[in-house]
Amino acid sequence: MSAAKNSTTIGWHFIILMSRQGKIRLSEFFSSYTESEKRRIIRDIAADVLPRQSKMCNIIEKGDCKFVYRRYASLYFCVGVPLHVNELLVLEEIHLFVEALDGYFNSVCELDLVFSLHKSLSILFEMFVGGMLTESNKREVLRNIVDAEGLVEELATRGEDVASQLNDGLSYQEQFQLGRKPGRRGDRNNAMR
């Protein structure tokens, strides 16, 4: 893990939300990894975290990185952090993120993440920048998200799908996961038919 070798890193390297069956529901890498390193990390999480018993420790040291995870219902929230980071603080940050998701989706479930990935990512990016917690007030986070949605709706053309206008900030993988045909940035007519 090349990004984990930098000892001056203090934030999250990545966050991965995975179902009990091993399906990725959300993944965001705040440090730079190659595609093969990302696949290896996801494979390691599936192999090391998913089979663990509920009474086992929520921290796994793996090379130059620690996996700190927490299970909520059928989802595992797994965060990769440097070895020197306080694990209890990371568990609290994970819980704060889950509370913000709960506040937005009104008792979040796995399907909310599947069908509203862009909203989940908006909440994540509102709270964390570069893997560092920047906003811990969940009311402020939710107010900012609602304000941003209001701006999108205000600028929307009548009769046009508002969700299609949110593609500009999503990667090809995220657009595909939302059921859209990935296109160039700014292409508003790329929804799958």
C-alpha cells in the first residue's frame, strides 16, 4: 500500500461500505492507490472483516495500515487509517457519518445507499475532505446538503430529471452504479433508457 507508507498522513486513507455478502455499497479512496491496490484492499477487507465474530475486536492491523470497522445492521463501515491514528476516534467518526446518513435518509438502510449513492457521497464529502473530518455538526451537514439540493432544483429545467444534473461530480463507476450511462462531464442526456 504505497499511500500508507507516508508516515505524515493523518486522515483516513479510504472508506468502504460493504454488505455481509461482500457487495461494495460505497467506496472512496482519499489517498492515491493503483487499481490493483484498491482491488487488493477490498479483497483483504472481505477476507479479514466479514468472517469475524461480533465480539471480536473492530481493529485489524494490515501492513502499514489499520482497518477500523463497525457493523450497522447488514453493512460494514470499514476505514483504512495509518498505524498511529487513534482507533476510538475513528470509530466515533464512523458513527458520526452513520448518524448523518440516518438524519438524511430517516433511518438509513442498504437500499438507500444503493439507490442514492450520490447523496451518500455528498454527505461524506460535506463531512470529510481528504480523509479529514472537517464538519462534525450533523445538523450543519444536513442543512448544507438540503441547500445544495434546493439550488439544483432551482436551476433544473422543468420536466427534466434533476438527478441527471448531478452527474458532473460522479466518477464513471458511480454513474454506472446509479444506472446511468457514463458520459462526458456536463453531458446532461446520459441517463440509460
